[in-house]
Amino acid sequence: MGFAGMLVLAVAGVVASRLPSVTVIKRAAPALFFATTMALSALLQARGQEYFAVHVLWLRVAVGPYGVSRFLDILARSWLCALLIGVHVAVTPFSDTVAALRALRAPALLTSVLALVFRYLAVLLDEGRRIERARDARTLQRPSLRRLPSQTRVAGSMLGSLFLRSYGRSERVYQAMLARGFAGDFPSLSPLRWTRRDSLMAAVWGLGLAVAGALAALGAGQ
């Protein structure tokens, strides 16, 4: 029942975002791979009835209805969380997310670090593309297992060069920011303000979360 409440919230978020449902589902699909690795331990939690059991060395591994239900529950919840995060990223610029965190009185250090990481990530990717183009222009041989040692050394050199070049460029960017009056914060020309629409949406989502929590509590009590 708790999962049904979360599913309703996820569907409402997708509908409100007006994004193609197929695209949203595909973007959330990679989360299943990581969730599966984390949920495998829950699959082996056998309580009561068992479907089958095997002996691995001195360990006895059993799978039963309890473990399967826990495994599927973790997969479903992880996928729904990834789906909602994907919707948020698709419809909300990162700068607005940081501004909203500031408006909610999140620690200034946290919001500043998030904003700097987002800005310097573009610097890192740009330097990486430059190094990759330079390697392709100087390499006439296709990758192969026979040249794996030399290719590994080239990859290590590329990573070292990427670090040094990114560090140097980030220092230049930071000095330019200081020259323009950067004081540890990113002021906004259009600060966010709480409106009636925000109050309505907060009430709707709060009610939805309360209903989902109540359904989860009822499901756990049965």
C-alpha cells in the first residue's frame, strides 16, 4: 500500500511536468542496475518459507517469499526515486535548485559548494574533450589487446594531464571571479519569493506524502 502511494505521487509528478512518459521511464531505468546490486542482500533474507536453498562452501544461502518481496520493494522504490529526480532535473535549472535551497535556509557553504561544483564540472569536461581530441589526432592505431600496456600508460598520462590542466584553468577562473567581486556567494538578480501557488503545491504534495505514509503504516500493520 505504501508503494501504491509513492506510485501515485510519481505519476502525478510526471503528468505535472508534461514530459514524454517514455523518455522519463528510460532515464530512470539505469537506476535499476545500481539498485539491484544493493538489493541482492535483501533477496537472501529467508524467513519462514523457503523456495530453495544452496550451500556455498560453509554458507547456506536460501531464498524465500520474504526476501523476494524485500528485493522487489527496494527495486521499485529506488526506481521511483530516480524517476522523480529525473523529472526534477529535466524541468528545473540547476541555478533555480540552488536558489531554492538558499530560500529554504540551507547552509550557505553547502549551496556555494554545489554551485561551484556545477560550474567547474563544465571546465573539467571541456579539458577532457580537448585532451581526447589531441590523443585522436596523434594516434593512428586502433585500440587492441596487444597494445593494452601502452594504451594504459597513455590513459594514465591523460588523466594526469587532465588534472593539471583542469586545476590550472580552475585557478584562472577563480581569480577572474575574485576580480569581479566574488565574496563566497552567488547573488541572484531575481530572488525567489514564496507565492500562493507555492503554498498550494506544498499543501497538495504534503497531503500526498501524508497519505502515502498512512498507507505504508497500514500495510506494515497488516
